[in-house]
Amino acid sequence: MFNRLKKPARRATWSRFKAQAEYLDEVDEIGDTAWWVEGVAPGKIADFAGEAAAQDIDTLSRYGDSKKLALVACLVHTARQQARDDLAEMLCKRVASIIKKAKDELEEIRLRQRAVSEKLIGTYRTVLESLDPDAEEPGEGPARAVAAVEEAGGFAAQLADIEEVPAYHGDNYEVLVNRFFRKDRAVMFDLAGRLELVATSSDASVLAALQHARAYHAARRDHIPLPPPVGGENDAADSGIAFASTPSGPAPAAPRSSSASPSP
């Protein structure tokens, strides 16, 4: 275990989540290192941990008991912090990857819809020309307009294309995140349960919403209740998720997770 604590961490990848989570459990079982090093300057902890990592079992055994214990305590404390940092890094990288996939999907949709938009404009122009009251044969205009729509795929298909085009205008890639997030959902909930997440400001609504989501993550139902109001009963009913932007488009946006490396 001493050599495992010294070993530089392998690259924090999502495929290594299970092994990293097991390692975190192992180092946490050693003890509450935050209590061991309470009151010691972080710089001193880093120095002692570095000195311990530079030794092997033989050289470390030559130290006095007090210093040997201090060095190993700092090494374990640093290893626990690094294990959490690695898990948080895995989460951040995975979320970034999911967002990139959603943005790439949005760009592909835009390219496809460019052709659809051009086709719709062409059909609309034909319809307008057919319904032009100044046309040479105005009586046949409605029939020609209907024929133009039918030739373009029919009224239902044209209306569907019209409704889809504005759904992905702008940079609203959030509506596409869910399809890429779904397969990682169980692992992300597991990770959120292993890290002690701490708000970086006085606003803890994200953490409250995460706790609420974890409470219902195994529920098999179409809807779950809203999180409790942040400020109590006097707040608006939806204040527990007020931090989230309102999605627009054909699908709901996936929740965006936030993680910070906790103090042990």
C-alpha cells in the first residue's frame, strides 16, 4: 500500500472510474487524515508527503518513529486529496465530452436544415407565384399551389419541416445533451455520492437540487416533485431549480453537474 500511495496516478479517464473509486475507498479506510494534519500548514504537508514519496521501505525505516509517522500521515492525506481530484477531473472531462458531442450534433442538424430551409423557401416561392393575383391564369393558382406542396412531400411533411427548423436556431445545444448523458447517468450518480461537494458561494441551490435528484434517481415514473424552495415556504415553488435556464426546443435539457475537490 505504501508503494501504491507513492505511485503517480494514471490518466484520469472515464473507463478507469471503477478502479479509481475502489482506490478512494482504500485510502479513506486508512483514517481521517484531516484530523491528523489539523493545524499544519499546507506547504509543510506537501513537503513531508514529497519526502515520504522519495523513500522506499528500507530508507523510511531508518527515520525516527515520530518523523516516520508524520511523513506517512502527510503522504496518505495527499493521496486522499489526489484521489478526489482525479474523480472530479474524470467528471469534468466527461461532461466536457458530452457537451462537445451535443454541439457537434447541433452543427450537423444545422447543415441538414440548411438544405431543408432552401427547399422550404423554394416551395414557398412556387406557392406565392401560383397565388399571385396578377398572374396570367389566376383561377388555376390554388390548384398549382396545392400541387407544389404535394410535390415537395405533402402538407404534413412541410409543416413538420417548418416546426423543426426554428427549434435549433441559436446556440441552444442543451436540448441535445440528454441523449449523450443517458448512458453515463448511473456512473455520475455514483460519483456524486463519493465526493463531498461544497458550494463555492453562499448559493447552495445546485447542491440542494443534486441531493433531490439523488433521492429520486431510482424512481420509475414520468415526473418527480420539484425540489423544496431554497428559502423555505415563502419562496416560489420552483426556486429550488431557479439556477437552471429554461430550455427551449423539442427535448428537455440534461442537468449540468458541478464538482469541486472537497476538503477531506
